[in-house]
Amino acid sequence: MGMLNNSTILLFGVFVSAAVLSIPFHKKNTFILLFFCLGINALQYICYSKLGLKGAEWFYPLHTHLPSVLFFCLYYKHKVLSSFYAVLSAYLCCQLSKWLSLLAWVLSGELWIAYGIRAVINVILGVLIIRYFAPSMAVILTKPIRTVLIFSILPAAYYLFDYIATVYTNMLYSGSEAVYEFLPFVFCVAYLVFSVVYFSEYEAKCEAEQLNRLMEMKRAQSEKEIEAIKRSEYAVSLLRHDMRHFLNNFISFIEQGDAEKAKSYIREVIASVDRTAMQKYCDNEIVNMILSSYGNEMNEKGIRLHHSIQVPSRLPVSDVDLTSILSNGLENAINAVSDLDPDKRTIALDLRMFDDKLLLSIKNPYAHKVEMVDDIPQAKGNGHGLGTLSIKYVAEKLNGNCQFIAKDEQFVLRVVL
């Protein structure tokens, strides 16, 4: 029963390690892994025969774990760190069946029952881990080395603790509080480091999403500008073609002494020329792009934008951060006024520099009551409310501040960067 138990533990460890490394279990790989297990099993039997149970346990890392790491590195060409991570993770997962078998031993008092139960549990848990958990563990290996190292802390710490405290010494059974508290200490360190790494990864992900959003807006705006240029060129060509007629009519009005008709006609021609010009809000390319991208939507919904924009071509904030704040602020304002009567759909935008700081203000009426929690408006419905959180996050990241005010049926967003 002891040899059967060791064989199932070996199969569990090798196949779970292979699953973590994303090694496919087709016919060839399955036979290779099985033959590898047979070879290690034979090596284990030799060690048990020559060194006894205690000696074999002492050298278990050398005759089982190290060959497994080398096997995955040399045959399957995986990195050393990835192979160590997979083997250590599989070792940690072995503790599930170990504890359950110990429980069976305590309840039954029979060692052979504990061995038999552990052999069965190893097979069941192996299938479950390979199918449901190993794919998620494998994703970690696609992350940067720093992330893999962080996730390796816990299995590596437990591996060292288990061998030092139970195999090479009897520290675990000495009653020392320092030994008992070692694993909670490691858990705490791993948790703190993981929190820092996770936040860093999350921040990088948010910035990448904003960059992708900015690139998409630039692409869409380029298409709009090309179309606007085509329309403008067509309108200019028509004006150029009709200019002779305009001048002839103007001469006729002058000759007839009808100054008022001449003035009215000139104003009409000037208005026609103005309509061919592309709208430019300021000297900053990103601000123009964002306002132009939302301009069509506001026109379709009958929303009037009153703007006062006084910013230079270069601003003290990045394009990504400016896009996140301005686009989310405009989007929230558009959503708020869309449910109002057409004559109330207005948005007031004020964007300017003051003492090397960028000041932004967006004011709009709203149709539904705004609920504020911790001075943050609470959106109704799934998928909403992320815009205000994004604005707050970017403002705090840049050591600025933002205010959300809902008073007298007017919602105001103020941002200082």
C-alpha cells in the first residue's frame, strides 16, 4: 500500500506539473510522462531498498523533484523558473490528499486505510486540478518574471518549511511557537507583495486600455476629418464655380442702388463660406479630437455645447490622462441630458490653464435624482459609474483633485490637475 501510495503521488505530481506547463496530453506525451514516472518510481524503489524509508525521504528532492525539473527543462524546453514553479505548485497541491489521508488514519487507526484513501484521492484530485485549476495556474507563466516569482513564494516557502520542519528536523513537533507562526508569516509576506504587484498590473492595464481608447478615437477622428475635408473641398468647388454668378448678382444690386439687398446677399455668401470651414475648438490637437468625436453624437441628440476653451497646444498632462478625464466627463454629461426635454439639453464646458494648472469644468442639467456616496455620484445599472471612478483615479494619480456636485438640478464636475 505504501508503494501504491507513492506511485499515485508521483503520477499526481508529474501530470499536474505538466498541466501547469500547458503540455498537451495527447497519446505520445501521455506515454512519455508515464515512462518518466516508471523511471522515477524505479529510482525511488532503489533508494528505499538501499537507504531505508528515512534515507529515501531525505533524498526525495534529489531523486524525484530535481529530475522532474530537469525533465521539463531539457525534454520539453521549458524555462527553469517555469519548471520549478510547476513542480512546487504540484507539491503544494499534494498536501490536500495528505491531510485527508491523515484524517482517515486518525479516525480509523489503520495505516493501510490511510494509504488506500490517499491513493484514490490523488487520482480524483489530479483529474479535478488538471481540468479546472491548472489552466488558470498556467496563465501565470505567461506573465512577467516578477509576477511568476511572486506566485512562487508560497509553494517554495511551504516546500522548504515542510522538509526543514518535518524531514530534516523535528521542529514542527517541538512545540516552538516560532515554527507554528512561520507559515502565517509567509502568507502575510506573500499577500503584501501580491497586493503591490496586482495594483501595478492593474494600473498598467488601465493605462493600456486608455491608450487603446485614445488610438481608436484618433482613428475614428481621422476618418471623420477625411470625410469633412472631402465635404469642404466639394463645397468650396461649388462656391468657386458659382462665384461668377455671385459677383454678377452683387454688381446688379449695386447698379440698381439697392444697398440693403447687396449687404444681405454678401452676408449669405459669407455664411456659405463659413459652413465650409472645419470647426476648431483650440490649438490642442487632443482636445479638438475629443470634442469633435462627441460633436456628432451631441448634434444627433440635439445637445447644445457651450464652450470656453483656452489651452495651449501642449499641456502638463499626458494625452491618455486628458482623454480619460475629458471623454468620461463629456460622456457622463451627454447621458445625463439625453433624457431631458430638447430645449434643456445643454452642456457647458470650461477648459483653461491657470498658474501652471489645468482647470476643467463641465456643467449640465439632469433628469434623474443623483445619489452621492462619499461625494461620488452613484450610477444606476450594471456597467455604469466607471467613468466617475476613472476621473477620480486619474486626478489622484496626478496629485490633482476633482469634485462632483449635484445642486439645484445642475451637475458640476470640477477637476484641477
